[in-house]
Amino acid sequence: MRSSPALLLALGLGTPLAAQYATPGPPRFAGYAQTRFQSIGDSAVFLLRRARLGAQGALAPWATFKVQAELRSGGTGATAATVAATDLYVALTHAEWSGVVGQFKTPFSREFILSSTLLELADRPLVVDALVPNRDVGMMAQWERAGRVTVQGGVFNGEGINRARNTDNRMLYIGRLVVTPIKGVDVGGAVAAASDSTRVDAELSARRGAWTLRAEYLQRHRATPQDEARGWWALAAYTVRPQRVQLVGRAEQFDPSSAAGNRSTAYTAGLQWFFRGDDLKLLASYGVFIEQGPSVSNNRAIVQLQGRW
């Protein structure tokens, strides 16, 4: 079944832009919840990882919108839960060109752009969480040619999510290129430049039969204080039974500072059990984490139930 632009917006597939025209009509409401049990080292807790509600739809044959909010817990019994915006934007399309204005995911790192509801493991790699610019307020343009070449460029405040001011009056500039040399294989890269740092990203994604492979390398150079942070990860997933069971393995490494000697390496194995595709599934994983320097017990066991509507 061909996905509608509204659904593409809701899931965040590749980019927050729809690559086809939409028919104006009533907005579509969607959301998802991810509830988990996790054990890290000698601590364990039940928590609501994400709970998001939103609406998306078409304003005109060439314009769509998305509004999404997240219910957040402060993490302690003394802190009340809050509601915060995640995506607030309008997207425009014309032939091979698209544009988006508002607050949305920056076009940097496929793993970050990909909706958390579609990830094979419950958490993204350490280096992605640490080095990828978060959602931000700004504008982006995209050009796509026959599904073979996609070019994205954006200008953002650089302040992060839900920040209405640009405190340093300087912008964050991001450019991304993805090429599909053969069907099922995407190769790409991105550069993000801010006043105090530069980030680079190289990515590979491949799908063939029951196999899914993805890998990425990220690096950040900071001028003041001068520092380098870098990391990589590689994931392989094999579908044992279509729409039922998928096995997943990931290796990763992240060095947050070239001077601190605190590199982390992790190996994670897990599975997805699908009750109704990604709309209702159970994820379970166990990760072994090895830190450079003093030994720390922080291996992670996670069981997460996801419901999406």
C-alpha cells in the first residue's frame, strides 16, 4: 500500500518532507507509546520511554503540516510530568523540490532521522545520541532525482529543541547527500557547521531479502575548547519469520573526548517480536558495555513494548 504524505510525516521516514502531492482534507491523528523495563548495572526501573501524540494533514495539494507533542516525566517523584513540542512545521512540495519550515529533525544521520518506532533496538547508538544535532527551529530545502540522489540543506538557530531565541545570533548549517547506486543500497554523508564546532557523518544502509544492514561514522571537531569526539556503529538484522520475529546485533564505539581517555565500546544482541507489525511489537535486548579506564558495571537489559496508532 502506498503511504500517504501524512503518514510519512508521522513516521519521519528519511525526511520530514513528502515526495508527492497530497489531497486537502481533515487532519489525521496519530501517536505512539513505548513502555519499558530496563536494568543498568545494579539498578532497575519501569519507565515510559516515549509517549507522543500528534496531527498531520494537507493544507493544499502542495503543502502539508505536522504538529506533535511528547509527554515527559521529570524522572523523580518530586518533578511533575510535562508536555513539550517535538515537531511543528509546514512542508511544501513542487516537482523534484521540497521545503520545510518550523521545528523538526535536522537532516544529519539516518539513524536519528529514522523514527524511533521503526528502530530494531530500543535505543540509538551512543554516538548518535551524543553528536547529532537535535530537533531545531529553522528551514530546509530538498532536491530528489528519481529516487537515486537526494540533496538536503538546512539553516537552523542551533539552540536545539523548543528554544525560541538564538542567543549567540549565529546559525547552524547542515548539508546532506544520499546516493542509491543500486536498489536497496544507500550511501550518504552530511556536514554540520556551527560557530564553535563542525560535525561530519558517513552512512551506509542496505536491505536484501531477510537481511538489513546499517553502519555509520560520526565525528565532531570543537574549536573552543579544542577537542575531538568520534564514534561508529554497525547493525545487522535478520528476519526469521516475516512480520513475526527479527534477530538484531549491533557493535559500537564512542570516544567523547580525544584528551580524556574515556572511550566506550558496546555489543548488543536483541530481537523484535511483532504482534501487528511496528504498530504493536515487543523489543528485548542485552548490551555489554566496556569502558576505557576503571571498570564500571553498566551492562543493559531492556524489554520494551510499543503501541502505535
